[in-house]
Amino acid sequence: MLYGRPRPGKEADFAGLTARINELDGRYALSDDERARLEKMVNQREGIAILPWEEIGCPRIGRDEAADRWLEEQYRTRHVDPEDEWHGRTLAEVREDLEGVYVEELAAEPDGMAGIIGPLTGLLDFRGKVVGYCEAIIGEELAWEAYEPHTAEECLVYAACIDQKLGEFLEEHDALDDEEIESIEELFEAVRWLRFWGGRGFGYEPWE
């Protein structure tokens, strides 16, 4: 998941928190105290960060008219569905629960959206397993790197390495099967995403 970039003047604090977060989060098992400390540091970093939703202009519910209109449209169809979590609730109740939430679907710069997502990821977060499953094309080392945290600079380097391996693979293979074509398309999408966000100063951390 994307974790933002430092606000002006907060670069050193942001880098220090990120290093400590990655060191702690990389351990196999954490105690309750360590998890609490990790959560506190994540919140501290978020407090001095420009968040990805801000970067691409996502409006917020309760703050922006466009987001409130979007919520009202969603509510009209969802609250009448007995299977939906909004069923039986008023619009005011739903709006209160979602106060301040960014509406990713209304981003002013939709190029930041991930082309391939998973069931637990947001619209901005690229699913790391997409790269992890492409070992036959990019090699084991680059495939497994998808599960490691990356700073913005590392995102750009990673994108370049994947792009190079893709080029080499395509030069060596004239005929591609359907599975290879799908993997190549997914890898190109990963490169696009890494370059978009890495070029804007954003790093990412893998989901657990």
C-alpha cells in the first residue's frame, strides 16, 4: 500500500519513521507492545505526509460537494438492498460514519489508479502478487522483491529492472502463449504504477 510522501520540512522525520516502521514491520512476530508502537509510528508518519489521495485530487465525504453527491447516488441504490450494510440506515448515519473518507473513484488524476487490484487492496494499490507470480519472466529475485517495502527511489529502480527483464524476455521469445501474454501485460502495468508513484515521491509497503 502507498504511504505518502513527506510534507516540506518534514523529510528527515519522515525518513526516520519509515526506517523504524520497516525494521519493526519486517519481523516475523510482534508482541502487543510492538504492534502498538508500530501503529503509533504509522500514525505519526501519516500526520506529516502528503497522502496519495491528496496527490491525485480525491474529494472527501463531508468536505467536498462532489464527494457528497457521489455518496448520495450510492446510497439510493445500496440502502434498499437487504444484503447491503447500508440497508435500514439513514443517509445522515452513513455520511457520519464516512466523514473525511476520500472517494478514489472521483480522482482528478485517475492515472494513479492501479490497473490490477486484489480483494483487500484499494483502487490506488497495485497487487504485489501480480509481479510475484511472474517469476518465469523476470526471475526469482525480482519476483520476490514485490513483497518488500520500497521507498520512492527504490520504486523507480524496481520499475527499471522489471522493464529490462521484460525487454530481454520479449527479444528471446517470438511466440507467446496466453498465460505469458497476460503476465507481460500485468508486468507493464506494474512498471507504469511504480513509475507514476515513485516519480512523485511515494513509496509503498506490502500488505500482510
